[in-house]
Amino acid sequence: MPNNDTARREELRAGLERTRADIQRFAEAARRPAPQLLPVTKFHPAEDIALLAELGITDVAENREQEARAKAEALPEMRFHMIGQVQTKKANHVARWAHSVHSLDSEKLARGLDRGVALAQERGQRQDSLPVYIQVSADGDTARGGCPLEDVPALVEVVDDLENLQLCGFMVVPPLESEPAEVFAQVRALTDEAAAKLGRDLKMSAGMSADMEAAIASGTDIVRVGTGIMGERPLG
């Protein structure tokens, strides 16, 4: 009788190998450095993440706070990154478990996370500051998350002044009706301009299974891939 863990591990290994090969191929074609791969494990069980750890993965991304918190508690050796929208009332929770937040989109949330990190440090739940990425709304529709482009410079100043947050760069999810390559080029330029102004490197977090090629051609530093590695989400 086949071992389900063994079969699933091989599925994940194959997904990782395919995704890494695609990243390398797209990077070589674009004459760009290959970006960091951040597997997205939302809706998949902690057991799958444990198998990814056996395959050498140290960092994964999650979309929902409660689900991510439970997985982080079950797998303390893994680093979990928040890429979904964060409600300000959940900032204290996120500050305890998140290795980074890719979806910072308002001053209110920034200050909430800053306070959450300070509280977590007081309680001995974390020692370091929280790396964050400002999520950019390419079309200004903040219902899907993201800071409108015209408001990004002010938010950069706010985040850079907060003691417990470390601004690491910018994240974007192209709107469905948009041309991804144009959105990625815009955010790449924004990232480079902000880096020059702040006098330090900043990263761009962009590109998922469907639009990874365009993101890599634009020079993204991090791609967030779920289905291509994990397969379809479990039913039920």
C-alpha cells in the first residue's frame, strides 16, 4: 500500500522542480537575475508545509491570519510571510508570527503593526523588527487591497519613520483587466526610485503562477507561487 506522505512529497518535489525551471528559463530569456521563490501554501494543510520543509523550503506565504497563525504555531521552524489583506484589529496577531508582511497598504495598518511588534517584543514573542512591503494598488481600487500610487510616497515616509517596521520594498497584484507587464514595469520603477531616495536596496514582490514570466521580465525580486507548486487547493 503506497505511503500517502511519500506520494505527496514527490508531487511537491515535482512542483518545485517545474517552478524553479520556469523561473530560470524566464530569467535567462529576460537576462535578469532569477528571483527568490516564495511558495504560497494557503488552504493547504500544515502537513504539506512540513513536507516542503523536508524538501529544503524555509519560507512560505499565507493569505489568512487565523490559518497562518495556527500553521506557524504547529511549525515553529518555518518562516511564514503574510501576503493577504490584514485587518488593523488583527495587527497584534500578525506581529507575533509573521516573518514579513507583503500587504501593508495604509498608515493605520502601519501604526497598528508597529504597536503589535512592540507588544510582541515586550512579551518575548519576537526579538526583531517586522519587515514589510507596501502593497501598491495599480488601479486605485483599494477594495482589493493596496495603497493608491499617489499615496505611496507619504506611506513610505510613515513606514520609514516607525521604529519597529523595516521597509523592504513593494508588492503588487495586477488588476484582472490590466496588462501585467505594464503594472510590473511601473512598480519596478517605483521600487528603484524609492531605493535611490532612501539610499538602500528595496525589493519588488510580484508575479504568481499565471503572470510570473512578465514579472520576471520586469525585474521582480520575489515571485509568489501557489498552484504551480502545491497543486489545486484541497476540497472541503
